[in-house]
Amino acid sequence: MLLADWQAGMDVQGWESATVHWVIQREDLAARRFDRAFTSVFWNP
């Protein structure tokens, strides 16, 4: 499940246009196990 996503802008020098996703498995979300959430980053320079 997608918890949040963030589009880096000019405020993050060197990572402009990167997208960060904060995700968690459905079972972990239901159990409120946020320690098992993880991030993924997509960046195409």
C-alpha cells in the first residue's frame, strides 16, 4: 500500500525530479507495523 509519495524539486540539489515512495504491505498496515514500511526511489538523471 502506498502511504505517501514525494516529488523532489529544486530544493534537493542533484536529485531534481526524483520520486520517493513510502510503502507498506497490507497485513503490516492492518497490524500497524510501521517499522516494516520501506521506501523506494525512482530517479532518471
